[in-house]
Amino acid sequence: MDTSATTNHGESNNANGGFSRRTFVKGGLAAGVAALGGMALTGCAAAPASSKQAAAADAAAPTDEITARLVERVHDANLPDAAPILPVEPPASWDDEADVVIVGVGGGGIVATAFLAQQGLKVIGIEKEGQVGGASRHACTFANVFGGSKDQNALEFSVPTFPPDVKAFTRMYEEQNAYSIDEKFLMNQLLMSGPACDWIMEQDGMNMECFGPIWHDADVHAGKQSVVLGMNNPTNAMEAVALAAGADIRLSTKCEKLVADGGRVVGVVAKGPDGKERYVKAEKGVILCAGGFGMNRDLIRAYLPSAYEGTVQGGPMPSHTGEAFRMGLGMGADFSGFDSWSCWEGAIDEETAGGDGQFWHYFWHGERQLFHNPWLIIDKRGNRQPYFAATQELFANPGGQMGDLSNCAAWMSAVGHHVYSICDSDFPTTVFEKNVLTDEGTDRNRIPITDPSTLIDTKGLVSADWLAEVDEAVERGAVKKADTIEELADMLLLDRDVLVRAVKEYNELCEKGVDDEMSTPYDPSWLHPVVKPPFYGAIIGSQMAKTMCGLRTDEHLQVMREDGSLIEGLYANATTAGGLSGEANYGCFWNSTVFGGVGTSWITGWIAAKSLLDAQ
């Protein structure tokens, strides 16, 4: 789980390599109406309009049984960057040997590597980025909303009751996920989550404090460090644990393919910084811990059709390009969690009406924090759109999400799959007057960063000069700035009369000081009129947070074929593994899963490693 977005075939999908919403959308339009569904079975596809088209279709037809079967189930499964990556046969001699190979040393990968190395196994971790930790470093907290760990038991915390009750939680969680999660799979993750958290928190250097459903790095909680890169210290600590136990972590090294002997995975092909391919034997097995595919437009189109329509930014980091998922499919693995994905609010559309055309921007940047907030938010017809916040005590799951996931679902459902957010030139002051977070709230991404002393080295991703970052967004055309409402409407591609009327009605509402229009009304502290030029606006929607479709596994995270048989020697953690948020979960109300983002990766990384060890 790293931050390079180059595919195994040398094609660049990252923000610097031309992966834009423009090409993303254009590809979908060129494919026609069938592609928009992204899930049509071959038997339902329209017949070719001519013999020439039929010949072209035949030429593009899959030549292997695995891909052919996937195309029967998922219309676009053989798109170039979605097609399964087939394994290769074992070499005459191996270049390296280990007991276990971990593919992707992000959060879950570093946990799996450290745990297995501590048990005396020879572990090789393969990481295509130049450092471990992946997206986990950039998160605020570690979560386990179910409970069951020693820290949580000491606080008498668990959901829905204390002491922890797996069956009661499963009933609640299944209801909120359309009863589409495999019950045995879910219950084992819950049962194992407590021991996983215990092992993680007991490691040297894990200076984490428990507050019920979440843990914070102590420096972050004390205010010594910003929540930006809030999991940096714990990630570094876990890396030190792995290295102290003798793990061999190979950075800037990409896993190209799995190596299979019959139906068993026995190793990987890896390419290091010298460009040479090496066959690495995995005597006991391979664990895929490489994250999801939120930056792979072909996989999104095939396996997450609603995200293909609904997101305006990919993510969570440019590294999430999905090769590990494709390698598992190449072994004949089934998939689980079709069209399930989580997202974050406030993403700015950088293609429709200007911007740099890129499909990824850092989620802590100043213009993002600005438009995380409740301004005048309308759809294309001028109708106000809802805004939810933790302070409203509505639409928050037991984990205490801010309301942002509900915002995403509402905004993506608007006409055009996005909304328009409008404010005036007083925003540098009024943004801090909005009551959008509870005092105990930990995720502060609605509050602009202003204190440079708490920021660690972000490698240029974000600064404490949030107003300069807003100005940069204006310069590149992502944020619109105009002297009149009519000019702003033109820049946003809105009808002038529609925006003028919406602003007028909103200002009248602000003057009253009470929101009597929305079913979930604005807090009075949010009611700032749009009166002082210049005026600012942006087309906003959701950013991909986690792709929750992945390889199907059993309850022990061993990868499974469509017929229910297990693939020997192959395990996967979430989110390379799918199913923990069920099927067709639009936006993922639980911020991916009961374990949040980081917890999902770290906890299931430990479970996969423990399961592989126990199976020996």
C-alpha cells in the first residue's frame, strides 16, 4: 500500500501521470450505455450492430478461462487495467526464499510482517513505495467500534452493549448493511478483533491512548502533533518492531505476479529498484495486503459502477491501483462486496468546469477543508441540499462519524452526481464560526490547518497556510472566484437565474436566523449570507476513501474460489479482501467498516497472519 500509481505494465494512473477525470469520464462515454451499468451480464448485452463490430468483439474476447468466466459475470472485467493478472509457473531455481511473503507493507502489511517475524518465521515484505505505511500514515485514528480489547474492557466499552456480544452486534451491523455480509466471516473478524488490538497496542513504541471506540497517538491527543499524518508515529513504531524481529522489508519493489504450482500459490515475482525480476519462494504462503483500487478507473468501472458515476476524486492515495486484487482474480478467486465503497465529503470536481483535470488531490488541503463546511449548497436546479454534522446528533453510527458519509450519499444522489457550494469573501472568518464538530470530536478535517508547529513533514502535501492553498485552487480553476453572482454562475456552468434566486432565498433565510426549510435544519451558526464580493464556489462531491469490493475469503481470510474451495497458500487482508461492508453499499455508512479505515487494515492484517500461522 504505497503512493506510486504506476501499474505493473508501466502505465501511469497517478496525479502526475495524466489520470484525470476527463479521461475517466471520456472512457465511460465512449463505451456506451452498457458500460454505465458496469455490471451487465454478457447474456444481457446488446448484439453488435454490424459484422465488423462482431469481429472486433471476437478479437477482444478473453483467451483464458478465468477471464472469460469473469466477463460472464462482470461486463467490463477484461478492460486493460481490470483484467486478471495470471500467475506464472515456478522457476527451475528461486532467487530468494522465505516462509511468508507479504505483498504490500502498508498498515495491515507491516502488522502481518511484524507478527509473523516475532513468531520466528522468515518474512519478506514487498512494498512498491519508498516507505512502509501506505495510506495508514495519513489517518487520524485507529478504531474498533465493536470492542473486546483489554483497553476497551477496562473502559467498559462495547457496542451495542457491554460486555461485548458478537451476536447482538452482528444483528445490528447486518441490518445496516442490508444483511449482505457472510455471517460466519463477520463474526470471526469481530471475535478476533480484540486479540488483534491487544497485540498491536502492546508492541514497543505504540504510544496509543484508548477512548472507547478509538485510539489516538498520544502526541496527537495532547495537541503536540496535528491529526494530519496522525498515525505516523504508530506506523514507525510497528516498522521498528518488524525490523527488530528480523523481517526483510524490500522497499521500491513491486510484486509483478503470483507464482503457482497447480492450484497452490508458492511465491511471487518481484521487481526491485534495479529493474530485475526475482522469483521469491513463499514456503508457507503469501498474504496480499496491498489495499484497494480507488485509483484504477477500469476496476472502478467494472466492480464499482455507482462509484464510477458518483465520485469526483479517487483515493485514498495514488498507490491504490489494484494489482493485488487482479492477481488474486488471476488465481481464480471469487470477489465479494460488489459495488461497495466508502467516500469522503468535500472533494472538488477538477474537470467539469475547470481545474487541473486530475483525479486525486490530498484530502487535508486548504480548499478541501473550506468546502467540507455548510455554506449555501444547491443542486443544478437551485434546490438546497442537506448537510449533516455530529453536532446534530443525527445520521451518526455508533462509531460517531461526523455526518460526512451521509453528506456524500446525499450529494452523489443529486442531479449530475454532485452539488455546488457557495460562500462570500468573509469565509476566512466565518468558517471558524460554524459549529460542525463536537468538543470531543477527533477528526478535525472541517477545520482549516493554521498552526505550523504541529505539522510534521508532509513532503509538500499540505501546509498550515490554508488560505494560500485556496488561492492556488482558484488559480488552477478548481475554486471559482467572481465579482458577481451572475459571473459565478457562468463559471460553475449554472443557469444565472437559478443561482441568483438560490442566493436571494438563502440570504433571506440567514436574515431570519432559523432554517425552516430542510428536514434536518442548518444550525444557526452555519447561516452566513452570501453578500460580500468576491464570491466563491466549487462543484463538490465525494472522494473515494476505500474500495470495499475485493477478493472473497473465508472467515480466516484465506482466499476463496467461486466454487467455495480455498486457494492454498493465499491469504488477503481488507481492503484487498472484500465483503466486510456487504454488497452494493453506496458510500459505506460506517466509514468503510466497524473498524474504520486504519483498523480495518491493521486488524485484518493480524488476523490473516495469525490464520496462516495456525494453519501450518
